[in-house]
Amino acid sequence: MIDPAYLAEILIPTDRLQARVAEMGASISADYAGKDLVLVAVLKGSVLFLADLMRNIMTPHAIDFMATSSYGNALESSGVVRILKDLDSSIEGRNVLIVEDIIDTGRTLDYLVRILYARQPASLEICTLLNKPARREIPVPVKYIGFDIPDKFVLGYGLDFGERYRNLPYIAVLKPEVYGGAADNNE
């Protein structure tokens, strides 16, 4: 576990996370009842959210994964998005729900939406656990939002700091002195 001295606060405790994910799953189940749904998770941060979300979606669905990079080893996005892993199956004619851990500037999602729309899905929507509206540079239409959060560096529940601490069962704020103060840790 992370040294508690590194944490500024627990922003969203485990029980609130789980309750909200269950609510989101119920909404998605109702909206996609009887439809061919594919959840497209953006790796790596969305894995824990995806696992809990899909257990709360009662409509049959498939899953697939994409991995992108706009950070390299930096704390702030370079602005250049690269696809590191593409989908394994076609989404043409299917209802696609992008599952993201956090939306920050919107650059990565804007890029992904444009790429996926070109593949002619029946519909394309976005679901995110965390939304940082204060950092948005490119507007992206998000249908399902778990929590709007302040412009702070967060980790846990899939989100990392240096590829660590994804396993925390809650969303915590890392003290700025630990990482140097840049709040842009996720797209």
C-alpha cells in the first residue's frame, strides 16, 4: 500500500465508488436493453472500473480493449496520441460504449471517438468514472459520468502514479510535493 503520508485525502471512498458504479450499470442496462453492446475499455486505468461496471450491466454485452499513449513517461500529456493496442473485432453496426477511467483535457477521447466513428458503429457513447471539467480543452460528449472531480492528481481504483497504486480500492489525491504539482495525470 501507499504510505498514507503521500495522500492529501481520500476523495471518493470505496463504498461511494461501488454505489455509483452500480447506478451507472443500471442506467446502461436500461439504455441498451435488447441492443448489441460492446464495451471498449481504454487500458490500463479503466480495468478495475470496467470489471465492476460489467458486473452491474444486466444486458448481454461484449468487451474489447484499446491502449493509447499521450504521456510516455511524463506527468503531462504531450498532446500526441498513439494507439498502442487496437480492437480485436469489428464494431461496424454495433452499439459501442467507450469505458474510460478519467477524462482530463479530452484530447485522447476526441482522437478515439474520431477513429471509432470511422469504423461505422450503430452508436458511439462515452462512459467515464471520473471527469475533470476544469481541465477540458476539447469538448467530448460524455453520456455517463461517475463523478466530477477537482483539478487534482488522483490515483487508485485503476489510476496510477508511475505505474503503481492502481490497486487502491478508493480514489485518493496525491500530495503535490510527491509528484511535483502537475495535476494532469490522466486523459
